Amino acid sequence: MSISTNALAKEASFTDERAAPLRQDLNIIQNWISPNSQVLDLGCGEGDLLAHLKHARGCKGYGMEIHPDSIVTCIEKGLNVIEHDLNHGLRHFKDNSVDTVIMTQALQAVSRPDRLLDDMLRVGQEAIITFPNFGYWRTRLYLLSKGKMPMSKTLPYNWYDTPNIHLCTFRDFETLCQQKSLKILDRTVVNKNHREKLSIRLWPNLLGEIAIYRVTR
Amino acid sequence: MPDTIPADSVGVVTPSVAQFNEPLSLRCGQTLNHYELMYETYGTLNADKSNAVLICHALSGDHHAAGYHHQDDQKPGWWDSCIGPGKPIDTRRFFVVALNNLGGCAGSTGPTTINPDTGKPYGPDFPMMAVRDWVNSQARLADYLGIEKFAAVIGGSLGGMQSLRWSIQYPERLHHSIVIASAPKLSAQNIAFNEVARHAIMQDPEFHDGRYLEHNTLPKSGLMQARMLAHLTYLSDDSMRDKFGRELKAEGINYGFTPEFQVESYLHYQGKKFSTSFDANTYLLMTKALDYFDPAQYHNDDLAQCLNHAQCKFLVVSFTTDWRFSPERSEEIVDALVESDKDVTYAKIESDKGHDAFLIPIPRYVAIFRAYMNRVAQELNL
């Protein structure tokens, strides 16, 4: 099985070079990363974030990707990209070998998100994870009213061909973190345009569409 | 050669010979006082000599990597699929140097050369070569051509070992090391295959302890067996099924031991062709160099430590059905490079062609190779 990066956020891909303006969620992430630190980007896609961190913040890092065209794009951008299926864990990396392990929109697409989360925090001091919220009110309403697996702009696949095999809600994720005794250092919840709003802050699991978590052990 | 030279071919090329009179100390303890290297170049060396690329060949390769020697050549050089105008190693931008390694049998000093001390071919007396000796001699060739630093050193299989060795041995003399379908050292299984091949050669009655040339003969049968065995380890089960299946040469089987299946006849053809075109002593020597290669052994078997002082960037490529140099072996190199904080890009190419895939222009392989070489050119403003 293969994981296509940004499996759900199809609409948001920049093709700009080097330190081009970043998608809002990536912009939030990059502010959480210390300059000149070591990063690992799981499912790095075309390397927008990695390129930005390299050129604007002096970070050194590797991207992991499985999609052939994305790998070529990363090579063209001069990034270190390693072809690897995240379902096989992070065995290329030793314990505590990087500062931050990032995974945007891929958690829900791996075969064992819980194990990958463990592995991310084995390799990195911190992990930054973004994923879509299956508890978003429209998703709940879709299932309730139509009785069918929800489809939307952020979840554009049929139930049988979706790469998103482990969708969860923010609450599910936080329960998992609690079970693993992980500390949530930051959480930002945004809408599908990756913007923050007051209402979302009040009822994140109902109104938020995408969450960005920063966790550590 | 085709009736007209294809636009993406380097065309008709002429090999050159470089003579070296400065003694070369070898890993085995012996010294070569004088030697020659046969080489070819494609493209033009730029004014600041920054666009040179070195191609390292594998077991049976040589200096003829691209283009044609004569108008009536049937086949181009062994890596013509990747070298030429518009190809991944684009000769409009890069100056490509390909040589026949020392100990080879395609023009460089080797077992078939006359030993100046005896007036007879070196034969089995030719010193055992190690990958590091090849790299040293390649560096001398670079000096001879006025190349201080290669934009990239590139090789597949045994050639990949040379490319990796370059990064350790001459860290300041290359910008990029490209290691394709290779390994940081051979496995026991690989050494075993080599030993079966060597055994076949050395047991041939015509081998005469390696002095077959003095007896005006060749250990053809041994070399043929060696090649047949090696050749089938370069293919995958799938590619053999696709290519031959159980097809017969003629209609019906005849309950005899002459080749009946197409695959038998193919192996016989390949083996026979090789047995008269390649030197048996060279084959022995090249397989030994493969077996001995293990740069990490001098660093507590820690490849990351061994690669620590490499300064270049790396591209590592493997192929899914390559069981002679499997993706896992390439990933050992990648892991060590990651551990020592080197810049590395790794691609595992889906292919059913086995080890031979590295010589075949598989679209995804070509796309990655091209993108990486574009990056090399961009970084060096070529």
C-alpha cells in the first residue's frame, strides 16, 4: 500500500520555488520550528515546507515520500528526499536523531497511526502532526442525514478508494496522546482554508476541520 | 550503427590512452611502476574544468560507455541509454570521462598486457586490484586531464562501490556521488556466487594456472560457465518468465541434453560470446575486488563513521527485483549517510528487470537521474 501525501488537501499545493509564501497550516508549523534545527518531514510531498525551512530558517532535514512525481520535484528543489513507505516505520533514523518530526495530513493514511506516533517521538524530540477532523459538524451531519460515508472538499474520496483509512476526531487523537502519556505542547485548529477563528477555538471538535498538534514525550 | 546517428547519441567516438610512469602502490602490497589507462570522453570540458563527470564501470564494463566506435558497430557503448545530448548525463552540459579500470581487458594495463619484466603477458601475476586502487588510478587520470574536482562520480553495481569509495578517499575531489544498484559490501551469498564462477574458470583444463595465453589457448568453457551463472543472477524470475517462459527452440522436445528451451539457448549464447571477448584473469581479479570491498571494516564496521568525512552529496538508487544487490543493501548506505548527517536522496525504482535494470532506461529511473543531474548542473552553474 502506498501513502499519497496530502491525501486530502488536494487543493492546497504551491509550486512556487524555494521560500515562496506557504499555505497557512504550513506557516503555523514553520513558526514552531527552531531556526537551524534538524527536521524530518514524513510524507513531504513536493517539499514546500522542507524548502521553506531550509531556505528561510536554515534548517537541515530529510523528507520521506513515496509518490514518484513528488520525489522528482523534491530532487529538482535540491532537497534530501528518501523514498520510503511510512507503514514500515522510521527505521532509517536512530533514536533522538532529529529535533522535530513533521507529518502533515498523513496520519490518517498509515496502517498503524499509533505505532508511527511512537516512532516519530523515538526519532525526534518533538512531533508536529496535522490531520483532518472527522468530528467536524458537516461530517457528522453528512453521516447523520445521508447515512453514507462523508465526502467533502477535504475528504474527496469514496469509502472504497480512500487512502484515509484511519480517520479520527480531535478528541480521539487527544485520547491517544493521553494513553501514551504524551504532552500536547500546542494545538491550533483551523478551517478548510487553514484559517483560525474564534468560534473554532470555542468548539474545536465541532467546528474545526484541520488540527495542527505539537507533541512531545 | 543505425543508418543515421540518433540526435541523442554522442556519435562516433575514439578511445584515448593515458600513460602513467609514477609508481602506483596497491592495496595488496605490490606496486605498478608503469601503466596505461584506456579512456573515452564525451562533451567538452569547460574553461574552469568544473563540468567533468566520471563514469565507473561494473564487472564486465569498460571505457566504451556511449556512442559507437565504427559506422558498422551493432551496439553502442554499455550506458548509452543514460549518456548523450538530452539524456540524464547530458553531454551538452557535462564532460564525461569513462575509463577501463586497471586489470581490465579492454585496453588498460591488465593481465593480458606484456609484463615488461618477463616479456610475457602478466596473466596470473598481475597484482590483485582493490576498489581503492581503481579510485587512486582514476584520480591520476583526473590529474592528467586537469580535472581537480568532479561534478559527479557515477557508477552502478561494482561501479557504485567505486563512486562510494571516491567520497571516502578523495572527499574534496567530488561534488556528488551517485551510487546505483550497489552495496557497501558483498553478502556471503554474493561472494559464494563469485566463488562458483571463479571455480569454474580455474578448473577448466585450458586455464593452465592462468597462463593460457602462453599456451595459445583460452579457458572458454570455464569462462562461459562463470558468465552463465552470473548472468542469471542479474535477471529476476519475472523478467526471465516474461522473456523466455518455457518456450522451446524447436517444435516439441527431443528427450536429450542439448539446449531445448529458449532460456538455455540464450544463456549458452551469452556465455559463448563472453568466453572469447573477456579475459578470464580479469574476471577473477574483478570478482575478488568485489568480494574484498568493505570500507567500513577499517572503522569498527561502522559505515556511518566511515562515511563521516565525506563532503559530497549523494544519490542512491535501487531496483525492486534486484536480488544480487537488493534495495536493502542500498538502504544500508542511505541509513549510514543519514546517521552521519550527509545530504542524500534515495529512490527505489519499481522494475522487473533484476540487477540489469540499472542499464535499462526505465522511465522513472531516467526521470530521477535526469532531475538529479539537472540539480548538479544548477548547483555548479553549468
